[in-house]
Amino acid sequence: MYTGLQRDRNTNGYRPAFFNDKIDVSYNAKPVLAADSAIGIGENPCIQFGFVADQPGALQVVIRDNHGATFGQSLAVGGWMRLIRVACLLAAAAAQVGAAPLRVDQVAPGVYVHIGQHKDVEEGYDGDIANIGFVIGTEAVAVIDTGGSYAVGMALKEALRAITALPVRYVINTHGHPDHVFGNAAFIGAGPPPRFIGHAGLAQAMASRGDAYLRNLKKQLGDAADKSTLIPPGETVRDLRTLDLGGRKLELKAWPDAHTNTDVTVFDAASGTLWTGDLLFVERTPAVDGDVRGWLAAIDALKRVPAAITIPGHGPVTRDKNRALERERAYLAALLQDVRGGIGKGESMTETMETAAAAERGRWQLFDAVNRRNVNLLYPKLEWE
Ligand SMILES: [Zn+2]
């Protein structure tokens, strides 16, 4: 029952409400308790009160959220249970109002991924475009990327909590792009906070771009950007690092400048699953924000990783990693060659935007918008080569 959620007109998905405005409790239609409140749903609120039932019946709780939507929950009270303590009833209701769980698929034992949609950041963006997920060990869970908003992070957490009660010990960010990191804050809750882990350069990258990213997010998402904030890593990966989840180890690797200057990959040896972050795009046009030559070198190195299953930063999970990497390599090589060629022929940047990597257009989604931005970034750099 998700009547307390708003349906998002872009995604047709549900959007969480952030505050419970009003709470009404009645018993057999007689008022018991009415309260105005501003309880943030992320705080997992718990209201306790005592109540003596004069006859068997039903206790009805109605919560109105800050979007004006209502959520109801009913608790049957038997003849023998006249005195009841209603504890956390509201919390349970609020948690459901808070976030419809994100759909996640188990791609290997204990490895869950949510596949983001191919939407451009400038049209209909909802914060849910990147692949994000988690790996479960015998003692703890590691979350790998958290989505593009607090709300998406909360929905991922709901999905995780429906599967395991183990603590989230690590939140790993594969790089600093907003669609992968703005959900971090959702994993700070009542218990001990997880350890946030990213590339040695990630904190600096977040600091320098954070304000602009947050401004954009508010413009793109409006109210749905509420509570989104950047949480920088408390621990970093400079080269290699191993995390132990109990019964399985994650091998993290930090890369030199490639897709960005903060790329980290995660390899789960137990299942042979490789999380590439945005070092691999499948279907969606690869977006350059780092160094194309470095990226081409990273692609060659990634081909040697013995992965049975590969989770790209965008697009479907693949069992044919090297073919996907080859496809990506073809695009990036064409982009590099054509931008160089355009500069060599004295073409302007605008002209080059129209022609660069044109042979690849039919093979990628969102090609025109992303390819243009790539040329915009690459052209000025290569002009001075
Ligand atoms: Zn990215």
C-alpha cells in the first residue's frame, strides 16, 4: 500500500514524502490521538502511547504527508488484548511511506544490482540512471554506488533491507559523478555509520564540484532533491585495497585518469563479478570527463580481469565483458581520432561536434547530446596538444 507516495510524472515511479504532517489515531472510528508533526521519515520515527480498548475492534492510524497524501494502517484488537501499547506502529507506516524499494536483481549469489534508465541529465532526469547495488557477505554488506539523490539512496536501502538484516559496513563510490553518489546520505541512519570509501582524489573532486552539482540537482529534481548531500569518503583507495565482508572479499582498484579522475573498480572474487563503475558503458553513449587516452589504456587493462559477470556503470549486466569493452573502445577511439582530425583540418568546435564519431551514432543511446558534450570537453584539450 503506497498511497502516501507521490507518483512521479516522468518515471511513473513513486516519490517519497519527506515529512509526516499530521497523525490521527482512532478506535472503532472514535478519535484516540491527533497530532501535528514534522517527523522526517528518514529518521525512522517511533511514537509510543498507551491505549485501553473498551471492546474488540480496530485501531486505525492515518498519516498525512507533506505532499497532502494520506497513508492508513489498521491494527485489529482482539477481546483479550484490551490494553495495547502502540510502539513503532507509525514508524512502520512511515517507513513504507518513505520509499518504495528500488527493483534489484540478483546477478550472482549475494550480488544485487539495480539497473538505471537511459535518460539524459538534461531531459527528464530523475536521479535514477546509474547502476547501483550491493554485495552481501556472511557478516556485512557493501553498497556500491548509491544513486543520484537521497530518495534513490533510500529506495536502494529499502531494497537491501528487504533482503538482509546484516549491517552496511561499506559504501563504495566508483567515482564522483552525481548520478552515483548523491544517495550516500541515505545510508547514515540510527546505527553506526558505514565506512565511505572512494578514490584518493574523490574528496577533493567532491569539494570542488559539490556546489555546482547540488545546484543542478535542485534544478533537475525540485523537491525530489531534498536531503541530497555529498558525503566524501572517510577512507580512500590509492592503488589496491581489499575489503572483507565475511566469506567474501572485495578487491578495489583505483585507476589513473580515465572516465574521470576518481575511478574505482570493485571485483568480487567469490562470484567473479566485476563492477566497473563508468569505466564501462553499455548501450548508453560513454561520457568523457577525464582523459580519453587514459580510458583507452584502462579498457585494455580491464580486458585482462577474469570476470564471469560484469556490471557496467550504465546499461545491462554482461557476461561478455570484452566484447562490451571493444564496443566502447571503438567509440572512444573514433571520438579521439575525429576530434584530432577536425582540429587538423581547421574545423571549428561546432563543426567538429557534427562530424566526430558520426559512424558510431546508430550504435548508442543519447548519442547526440553526450557526443556533443564529449567534443566540447575534448576539443579545447587537444587543440594545444
Ligand atoms: Zn560517470
